[in-house]
Amino acid sequence: EDEETAVRLWEWAADQGHARAQFSLGKMYLDGGWREPDQRGEAQTVELWKKAAKQGHAGAQFRLGKMCFEGRGLLERDEAQAVKLWRQAAEQGHAEAQFSLGLMYAKGLGGLERDEAQAEMLWQRPVEQAHAEAQCKLGEMYANAAASRWEDEDEAPIVELWQLAAEQGHVEAQFRLGEMYAYGFSWSIVERDEARAMELLQQAAYQGHEEAQSLINFELERQEKASRKRALEAWWNPPQTRRHIELVQMAVAVAGADDAVIEAAEAAGVDASQAV
């Protein structure tokens, strides 16, 4: 009943040309709310948001631009129109519109020339508004630039941006930062920190990030193999005695004759075939 009352009030205000009511009513029609969403609702939403957008409502401009980009609401996919609407909203400080317009420049879509400098400028604004996706994307842009130059001067802002996004639960930022701590990069001065890496990768993995899940499995296997190898090396005495061969045989029985065992045996001067 409360929703129906709200809809009636919004409808009355929208009929009077109130932009905020037109936007809110359009959201209600699109998202369902008091009724199941359908094509009729999407068509009504488009008409309402067009009216609100003409009055300069940034939210309507952004959402209508998204519908144009996706080809929703009985609209044909129109990247150029999406750029136009997002630019109007971005000029009013709308963070999502600024990010989306920056993405169009970064990829050269919607009739725009690819322009990373323009994308960077646009992403800086939502970054200041704690927009996690913008923080992650700007960090990726800096990381790619630093890697191509083999320099580490841009690392501090990369880590800071990914850290800010990761703290907001952004899955890709968690993975990227975890990967950095796990391995580091040729241009990176971040010291490897396996505990921190595993913490971040687990956060991403819990959200279904497949690369994070694979990297965790790889790291666990690597650590297990290294642990077995260290245990074997701690057991070995000079390889000339029969007792030494017996100890290696015991180790093989426990750990299995895998590559780590073979390598460790060879490093200690033991003929691995005697131990298997």
C-alpha cells in the first residue's frame, strides 16, 4: 500500500514536470518494485528519463545513457548517444558517468578516439569520491604504464589505489594487489609478502574470482613441495653411508618420489634411483 501511494504521488509530480519524480518513478517501473518488471515498464522508464534528462537530471542522464549503451528499454544500442548523455551527467559531477565516459575514452568507443590522458583525467574525479571501480582501473592504467617503462616511480599510487578499492571489497583490486605481494613485478619495489598475498587472494577467491582461486592452489602446491624438500634436506647426512640411503628411502615413502624429492636427492649427491 505504501509503495502504491508513493507511485501515485510520483506520477502526479512527474505529470507536473518534476525531474526528480520522473527519475524515481522511472526507477520504480524499471526495477519492478510494486509490480513485475516488463517491456511496458522499460518503455515508460525511457520516456520518463528522457524528460528528466532534458531538465538536466544527472541520474536520469547516466541511467538513460546506460540503456542506450546496452540497447535496453526498446532502444537500439547507440554508443554515441550514451557518450553524449554520460558527458552531460559527468559535467555535473556524477561519479558513475565520469567513470563510464572515461572507459569509453580508454577503449575508443562511441565514436571517440582512444585517449588515455582524457580517461585518466575523468577517472581522477570519481577516485576522489571513493569510486572503487575507478580506483582499480586507474591503478591498472598506471601499472601498465610502469611495466612498459620498466620503472617503479609510479608504484606508490598503484598500491594506494588498489588498496583503497580492495578495502571496499572490489574483487579485481584484491586480486591485483594479492598478485603483487605474491610475486612482485620487474618494475615493483614491493617486497614479497606471502601472508598478505594469501589474505588478499582469499578475499577475491571467496567472491568467485577464478584467477585468484587458481593462484591460491598453485601457491599451496608450491609451498607444500618446498616444505617436503626442506624436510628431506634436513634428514640427509653424507651420502656414502648405508644409513643415509635408508633415511632417503624413508623420506620417499612419506613424501612420494616426486620432482622435489629427486631434485633434493641430486643436490645432496644421492643417486635417486637408489632411494626409489
